[in-house]
Amino acid sequence: MDSVLKGKHIVLGITGGIAAYKSVTLLRLLVKAGAEVQVVITPAGKEFITPVTLSALSGKPVVSEFFTANTGEWHSHVDLGIWADLMVIAPATASTIGKMANGIADNMLVTTYLSAKEHVMIAPAMDLDMMAHPSTVRNLATLESYGVEIIEPAAGELASHLVGKGRMEEPENIFSRIEKYFLSQCDLKGKKVAITAGPTYEKLDPVRFIGNYSSGKMGFALAEECASRGADVTLVCGPVSLVTTNPNIVRVDVESAEEMLAAARQPFAEADFGIFAAAVADYRPEVRAQSKLKREGAEDMTLRLVRNPDIAATLAATKRDGQVFAGFALETDHEHENAFKKLHKKNLDMVVLNSLQDKGAGFGTDTNKITILSKDGTEKTFPLKSKRAVAADILDLMCSFK
Ligand code: PMT
């Protein structure tokens, strides 16, 4: 699977702080993920890290001055600002933060920032007293109000040997934030999404059924997340007591697995993204009694069950090129093994594994803890999150398949 960063244009700004050495690792991670990186360094930044190292790693000459001294070539901050899909300044010193907040455009980095059309992130790095100074606090708040994303520095031992907040965030974590940003840009406007949710009820007689504990929360969270990203969503759901809020969601209520399959056929055939979040009964009573089954004094009773259709397997069997289908796997043991089997057997692009072994995961909860297994063999585990945040993670990954 390609990284979401593949082909993205990133301006990496480096300023004059000891943490500049960490920018080399960040640059390597970005390039390795397939991003095109243009390094812009302040004059002070060059005292900490050499442009030769940076241009060798980025494969592009480093930009620092408005002109190249020997040729007089003009470096256009405006062009760079337009070219960039994202600008990241790491490390960002108190001085650069102050200039950015106040529009003091006396170097190539700050002029590029002022011309940047897309998102800007900064990773401050400085001594703890500078970090806590009211002017830094105010400047950061100003930048935040301009929409700049601040990657908070960590606390720890600083270059001054003092201990406190001011260490630039580790390059791997900055890289994750960058990845997250691009993933969150996944826009579903004009896309169709089909989702199954909730339990199915398999009738025994007019008053009894075989069912399960699914509340529908996971499927509904997915529907709301997709709709809020602009998708037209069809939500085929079993008996639940939830309501949808987004007008882009068309809800189709069903009861049994057979009804769910019938209602899901067309939406899934037309969908760009299909998600099977329902907990479907694998079996149903062979006979549905027309009137209430009576005890008639019997000490026991045998019910004959017949297999229900596998909705995911049936609909994914005719999956077209360009369609991305995700299923769930609700497991209690041998989680990975079972989830991988479902991924392949049902012809899915990914399987979202949730285990009843994990507290706060699975049925009825407002949270879930998932691992997503993809058909290319990759695996991503997420911490316990709200079902809405889990839905966002699932969609971000599904979008990266497109
Ligand atoms: O609804 P909540 O209370 O929020 O709980 C969420 C959930 C636990 C129900 C959800 O996260 C989840 O795991 N859904 C799938 C539950 C399940 O039935 O898993 P499974 O491992 O038995 O099925 C595997 C996949 O095949 C699932 O995508 C399922 O929807 C699908 N399936 C299964 C059987 C069947 N006959 N038809 C299907 O489509």
C-alpha cells in the first residue's frame, strides 16, 4: 500500500536550534514515504546543520537566501508557498515563531510561511524559560488563531541541561502528525458508501427471536463520519434504538439476515466504499412458527437451524475494480488467524478486528479498540478510542486504497 504522503509537496523549514539535527531524521522519513521535500533553512539554521546533508537527502538544493549569491537566481517564496501541500517548521525557535506571528518577513523561511496557501505545522524547540515566556505563549496563541498547527514540545532534559518543556517532539511523532493530517484530508464528496450495522433478529415465533448484543453504535458512527465527509450513505441496519442525524444518510431498517442481504444488494453494488459492520446471525431457525410456541410440559426442546447467507462474502464476490470493501471480525480467541481467514475468504480489502478480550471494545460500548488487517499483509493497531474516532481511522485507511 502506498503511503498517503506519496507525491505530496512538503516544505520543511529548519531554524537555528540544536534540535535541527532531528530534522534530518524527519526529512528521511518524509522522503522514504514518497514525499517531495523542499528544505528552507534560516541563516541561523545553517550553523546547526549543513545544507549539503539536507540537499543530499532531499535530492533538491536547499533554499536559504532570496538570491543565489553567485548567479543572482531569485528564489520565489510565492511559488514555494503555492507548490507546498504542507509546510512544516521543525524546529521552530522563539525567534521564528515571533516573526511568523508578527509578519516580520526578513528571511526566506518567514516569507514562504506568509505565502503558504495550505496547512502549516510548527514544532517549537527552545529552553524552558523561553517556552514559558509570555511573549512566546502569546505568539503561539496568535499562530494557532491563524490556523497554524502547533506540535507541542515534550518535557525532558534540554540542551542547557535544564529539565522542562521545550524539547522538540521526536521526528517519528512529527511524521505521524503529518501522515494523520493528509489522511484527514480524505474527502468523500460525491462518493457513495454502503454500510451494514446492528444485529439481525431471526424469528422463532411471533414473540421470540435469536439475536445478539450489537447496538449498532459502530455502524452508525461510520455512517455519520462518512456523511460528515460529504458521502452519500446508505445504512442498512438491523433492529437498533439509534437515530441518524446527517441528512446524507439514507437508513433502511431490516430485521433478519435475509432481509439485510436483500436491502444491501443495490447500495453495495453502487458503492465506492462498502463496510460490513453488522453482527449478522450465521443461522436462523429452519421453521418460523406462525403462532407462539407452547411449552406443552416438555423438559427440553430441539431447534433446527439453517445457515444464513454470508452478506459480506456474497456482495464482495462481485466487487468491481475501484470499490473498497471492509469487513469486521469480532473475535474472542485466535484473533489474528481468524481475521485473516475472513479477509481472504470474503474477498475484502481490509478487516477491522475487534476483540471481546479488550476492555471497552465490541458490543454496546461507546468505544472500540481495533486492529486493521489489509489485504497487502499490513497491520495497524489503534488504541482505545470513541467509536466515532475509530470510524475516522477506518475511513482514513480505506481512502488510502483508492
Ligand atoms: O453494534 P455495536 O454494539 O457498536 O458493536 C459493534 C460490533 C462489535 C458489532 C462491530 O464492531 C463488529 O465487530 N461487527 C461484526 C460482527 C460480526 O458478526 O463479526 P463476524 O466475525 O462474525 O463476521 C465477519 C464479517 O462478516 C463482518 O463484517 C460481518 O458483518 C460479516 N458477516 C458475517 C456473517 C454473515 N452471515 N454475514 C456477514 O455479512
